[in-house]
Amino acid sequence: MAKSDDCVHILQGLLVFGNVVIGMCGIALAAECIYFVSNPHGVYPLLKATENNDIYAAAWIGIFVGFALFALAILGIVGVIKSSRTLLLVYIILMLITFAFEMASCITAATHRDFLTRNVFLKQMLEGYQESEPANEVTKTWDELMLQNHCCGVLGPSDWQEYTSAFRLTHNDADYPWPRKCCVLDAQGVPVNLDGCKLGVPGYYNSNGCYDAISGPVNKHAWGVAWFGFAILCWTFCVLLGTMFYWSGIEY
Amino acid sequence: RPGAAPGVRSLSPWLLTAVELRYAPVLARRSPEDPQLGGLTTASTFVLEQPRCVFEGFNNTDIWLVVALDGATSAFNITARPGTAETAFQGFPDKVPAYMTLNATLANYPCPKPEGEIAVLRVGSETSCRQDAARPSCNGPLPVPGPYRVKFLALQGSEPVAMTDWSVPITLRTAKPISSIPTTGSEHSAGMIALTTILSILFAILLAGLMAMLVFWGSDSCGGSSTFSKPESVMVQRYNTHHVYDQPAARL
């Protein structure tokens, strides 16, 4: 029947279109996750030091899921055009597995974004930051963060005054109310006015906190992985339902 | 004795007539529009305004700063001489009720104070002589959070000629332990809950669809098998041979 043929062709066309979109989104997801993982100015060492870098685990899963979606989309297109039950069954099962992984990645990214509050970074900085040689990962990351963003501490230099810290154990309060990196430095890395910095004169020390500089990338990352992945999964859901319907109607 | 200076009264009951100036030392403050000094009080230092235009007329005097704990102000005898064991910083606060430090002359406190200049005294900034008994007038870091009271004393030779009032009590900062930072109790955001719920529902529907597919794999029920035909299947046209003049039979 012509009508049935038309329905078939329309459904095939929709499924092919759906799979094309899935393939492109898969590539985009993989690219985005690769960017997050390899971003040199990111806050990965800080997250690693919190021992809760599941946001990065979510990004790694996103890379593989993205490529898998691309490959499966091609398989789906071939299966739909050839109306092969076997191919489409393989496609559906593999897609469901990929769906499950991507679901895990999205939920992980969203959950752990909620976990990374100011206090987590504050605690980690106070426990890990030591200006002694050799510098550990946390110290190096914080130094770079404070130099690049002209900020100090998580909430401000008063973090070092309000709480005890590993830094305070090795540097006395009178000479180092806050680390030297919080001072405004000249081109050689020497404080412009050390006394002004110790006094806390605005202009000779950085009085704002670094939390905004941290939470920006983390938020972008979590939103990118979690919500883009969610959108892809919703679209994939529709395509899979259509494919299942198509599969059940194929002659064999 | 410059009795004509305003705001001055003589302490006649004392044998040594030291002039008591109506001025109390205060913590440094910038103009009301400017932000405070970040290091106004730290765990072991604090910053005072310089006594500009206070000791006018008292030339040839040494102006000392006397620092005492709040409850010990009455134990300070103005006949005490600086640079001796009874006013040595190193014995403060156990053996010495009040120590004298920050020696200066009137030339260090020119009057009037130029506009825009920060004229401060940082009490507690010298860490090198903290244990050095040979430097009793060391401006060492304060050992306890206080509260402290300070006053300025002008000595001519070794005789007191003028002094200010005691300041209001100055309390230093106390650092809280790192363990007091709360890191638990971060709520799950609404977005994360919505994302998890929706994805779980979608995944469950897909699994149900897959189950339905597999259950009905082999069966021809639901009229599915003949709904869509494979492209390579032969299209059989049935001809109604009995009625050659009738319309040709419809295509399949």
C-alpha cells in the first residue's frame, strides 16, 4: 500500500535524521569533554586533591560515550536503511548500554558539582597550602591561581587569619599574616611594598577571594557535561523508541 | 612646662609632674570612605594611629609606647624606665606587667599630618628580637590574644614629662581550628534531582521497550510482521484473471 510505504519511508527518514543528530552530538560531547579534561588553566589539581574528582571521571566517560554515540549512529543509519532486524537489535542494545553510561556521567557531574562548595576548597587550601620547598600540588595550583587572578584565599586573605592552617605552622603570623603570593608583585615576583602588604593596605595586597575564579570553570564544566548529556539522552530516547517501533514492524 | 597647650592638665598628686594629655591611642583608621586595613588586627599584631599633633611642644623627649594587658594597667608605674628588665618585652606578660617599645621622637610624628598619608604604628612587627634579652625594647609579636591597652609616654632623659590616656581594650584575632569548617550538609540542588529522576524514568521506559521487543521476537502477533516490507522483497501483483476488463488488482 502506498500509504504504508510512505509511512515506512517517513519513519525511515526520521530515524536516519535522528541518528545523524545523535552522531553529531556525540562528536560534540566528546570534543567538549576532551577540552575540559585537557584544559591547562583548569582547576583539575585542586579537584584531584579533594579526592573527589568525580567530575573529571564524568568527563572521561563523556569522551567515550561521545565516540560510541557517533559509531552507533552510523550503525543505526545502516540498519534502518537495510531494515535489518539483527543490526537494529544490536544497535538498540548497544545504545541502551551507552545510555546507561551517559546517564551515570550526567548524574555524577551534577551531584559532585553540588558537593564542591566554598568550604570544601577552604578546608583543602588550609590543610594543603604550604609555602615550603618542595611545593606540593595544592600549593602550586593555588600559587598559580592567585597569581593569575590577583586574588587571595578562597574568601579573602582573612582566611589565613580566621583559621589555623598548615601555612601558619611554618610561617609566623607577624611576618606572614597571609602568604606572599597575596601581595601585589612586580615583574620579578617581589612584593611591591612588603610592609603595605603586611598591613593590608588596599593596592598592595589582593583583598578579594579566589572562589569566583574557581567556581566559574567548575560550573561551566558541570553544566556542560551534565546538561548537554541530558539533552542528548532525551533525543536518544525518542530515536530509540522510534527504532524499537520500526524494528517490531520489519518483516523477517 | 607648656601649660598653655589645650586639653592638658597636670597630675599634681604625683611627685613627678607628668602632664596627662587628653588623647587615647586608637587603632589605625583610614578615611570613612576607604576600606579598612586588612591587617588592622591579626593574631599577634595590631596597628595604631601615630600620635600626630599630640605631643606638641614636648621637644627633646623620647616618646615610648607602653603595652599592657587589660587588667594590668594599674600595675604600670610611670617611673619605670625603658630598656630595663622590668619593662622588657621578653618578660611580658608573666614577669613584666607592661613593656615599653617603639621609641620615637617628635620629629617622627610631624604635625599636621599630610593628607592621604598612612601614619601608623604596627605593634608586634619585629620577630627577630623576640627571644633576645639584649633588646628589651623589642617590638615583638604579642603572645596572647589580649585584650591589650596601650598608652604613649614621653620621657625626657629618664623622667616622664607627658603621657596619654590608656586606650580602649584591643583584642586580637583568634584562629579557629580547621575542623570547625562545616563541609557536610550540602543540599542536592533541584536541578540534580530533576535530572536524575527524568533520566531514570526514560531509561526504565527503554528497558521495558526492549523487553517487549525480545518477548515478541518470534511471534507474528500485533500484526507487525506484515506492516513494513523489506525493500528487496518481491512485489507480487495479483491479477484477477476472471475479470480481465476489471481494474487490475491493486498492488500489494
